[in-house]
Amino acid sequence: MDKPDGVFDREQEWSDLTRFLTSPGSGMRLGVVYGRRRQGKSFLLRRLVQEAGGLYMMAVEEERRLALERFAGTAAQTLFGVPASNLVFDTWENALRSAIAALPRVARHAGTAPVLVIDELPHILRHSPEVPSLLQLLYDESREDSSAPPVRVIVCGSALAVMSELLSGAKALRGRAMLDLCLQPFSFTDTATYWGIDDPAVAFQLHAVLGGTPGYRDLIAGPPPESVDRLGQWLAGNVLDPSHALFDETDYLLREDPRITDRALYQSVLTAISRGATTPTKIGSIVGRSAQALAHPLDVLIKAGFVVRVEDILLQRRAQLRLADPIVRFQHAISSPSLAMLEDRRADEVWQASEQTFSSAVLGPHFEHLARVWTASRAAADLFGEQLGPVGPTVVNDANGRTRHELDVVALADGQVPRTSRATVRLLGEAKHSQQRRTMADLARLERIRDVLAERGIDARQARLVIFARNGADSDLRAACDGRADASVVDLQTMYGAKPVGGS
């Protein structure tokens, strides 16, 4: 099936869904689709049902009886062509069995199975935890009937911790789901296109605040800021406005996950990470809890996609904990500390007082992250002409220089395994978000780091040196990189599609 014109991007996701519907075989196949809210899951799945034929049902927060009535009413009109009041289900087994049996009636394309989509499944699981086991039962029964017509069932949800558990351990659907699709935010380059932003500086700063979540655009009236100078005024009208839907977005996101009951504790953990606490011990010292007591909250936040573990690419050491969602980081760094002033509608004052924090706590970490993303997705084509391996940060201790270098971007050769003594390093990079243009001192520092790694027996002599610089390089550094095959400068323009400086 061709992707509908109204669906932006999502080529790979649509291909995955289409392949799921057109895969050969009789009977029922199961799929799981999940992702944080406002990623476009419902929009995409409704279009899928429209194209393939089937039944789309959106669950809401309501009691069991009302949920069954909602399902029956939707199925009555879509599958059976009768008034909603004519169909009644007293159990989920009857509801699912009847709907799945009727799906072939509404198939639209030969070779494409009709599909039942149950969206926001976690709302149903709160009062009907038996639903996954019932789907397991129906799946197993269908596998025993080789003459059964092909049908597909997709369950979807926004509570990542709940959805990811569906296929884990001894859960009913483990080993039965043919599709396991997590809908991610748009890439930073696709986000710029989606918002219609041509200026890389504006695109970068907007992405540092809102990320690539497509649903946020629908909540903001008017176009994005025309320049970075107008960003503060633009933010004052939405993310920093107490009356705006995005003002409390972090709290809404936490509320979605039924495992997060003590939101004050979870918010405190996120605040600690936003302040630079990157280990359970450091977080505990800020929150006032032991590292052991924080094990469960941190596990939930990681599974829910709020926090990520950033592993050192070269060393066996404790992973660093970082905030994964830009809007969560922005609200904890900028909004939360000035909540009283924002509620007093003094957003302009808050912005002026927070610009330095915005640069160091929001833009800086985001630039480092995008440097790694660009290296993983674009460096192979733009710099090497060959595939790269894993990408991540590392720390290099220089005993002779009596210093410790934190390296933002390290790429291994294709096929290499991180944290092994004989890894081959193909790229060493440092990300600098400061206003200043980078100089020869930055290149000299990377050269020294390369030498230190080589002295330790790490295969880094041929590693390319890349300086990621928000505002590029001065004339001396540009000239030096232009004359070398092993050094390059990557600025925002390059990250958004321009040609890198040097490395030719």
C-alpha cells in the first residue's frame, strides 16, 4: 500500500506496517505499536485502517462496562453495519472473538489483511488485565486452523513502561507478536522541514526545546520564530505561558504511566538529572534518598523513555544518566525554577534571567547529542564513504599532561564492539556550542587525545579529528582542515545538510 499523502515522513514505519499486513500466512497475526504521546501513532494507525480496511478503536479512561459498550458501538457500525445499540458484549473474549471473525468482511485489498487496532490499550488494562491473555488464546487458536482468513491485530499505547512489558519475560504476548514498532520523534533535520524552518540556528534551538514530537506543532498557533533573537518572545507565548497546553507537559507525560504514582519523587529525580547529577548516588544526594531507594524510580523512568543511560564507548565504567526528552529538560532547567514568576506572567523577565542557563543546560547538552546523532547517521556518507560502527562519548586521562579529557563523540570502525581493548577508532570529535569560533587549539587538543589513545594500544592513529562547532572555525583552523585529510569542522549548517569543512 502506498503511504497516504497526508502522512509526513514515516516512510520506514509505513513500510513496516504494510509488510505486517501483507505478510503471507493464514489466521491471526499480532503487532505492538508504542511511543510517547503526540508522536502521531493514532494518526498513522487510523490511516492504516482506512487503507487496508478494518476496525480502529480508541480506548479512553473509563470503567470496564463503558469500555465494552464503546467497543461494541464502534464494531456494530464498522463491521456489522447495524446501529450501535444493536450489539452488546458482556466480556472481552466475546468482543474480541466477534470483531476478529468479522474483519474479513471489510478487507479492501487482495493480499492485504484487514486489521483491528486497539489504541491506548493501557486504559483497558487498568480494569481488564486479561486482554493480552485473550489475544494469546485467539492467536493460538488461529494457528491451528490453516484455512482461517488472514487478519491482523495491533495493540497500541503511549505508556512506554506498560507497552514494553507486554512482550517481556513470561507475558502472554511474548513470542507471538510479529510486529514490535516503537514510533520515535522526527529526526532533527526532518523536524526542521516539518516546521518549515530554513535557518539551522532557529531549527536547532527549537529542537532543543520541543524535540521532534510532531504533535507539538498543532498546539502552537502561528509560525515558528524567524530568528533566534525572537525565540524568547515565541516561547513566552507557548511553553512559558501557564495557560498553554505545553506548560505542564512534563506532568502530563508522567501522569500517563500508571507506575508513576508518587509524581513528586519522579519530578525530583528529573530535576536532579537536569542539574547535572548523572549517577544514582549523585541523584540521591540531591533528592534525599539512597541510591538503592532510587533503583525502582530510575528503572521506571528509563523504561518510560524519560531517562537514558549513556555508555562510555571505550571504558568499562558506570553509565551516565541523562534526560532523554528535550521538553522535559527545558521545563526542569528553565520553567520549574521560575514557576512563581511565570504564573505571574513575567515570562520575559524569566527568559532574560535564564539565557545563560538555557545555553549551558539546554543548548550545550543538546548540541553534543546531535553531534553524536549526526556522526551515526551522516558521517559515513559525508566524511568517510564507508559505514561506521557504534558512536558514543568517552573520558581520556592524560597522565603526562595531568588532565582529564571528556570527549563528546567517538566512532568505532564498523563491526567493532564497544569497551574492548582492541577497538579501532575511526573518529574523535568534540562538540562546542559556545559563540566563539573554534581555533587551532581545539585541533591540537584532539591530536593530543589521539596520541594518548594510541600510546595505550588503542588503534586510533588513523582516526579522523572532527570539531563540531556551533559557529564554525576561524580562518586558521579552516585553512588547516582544508589542507588535511584527517581533520574536519562540522557546524550547524553542515549538520543540517551543508558540506563539511576539510577532510578532503
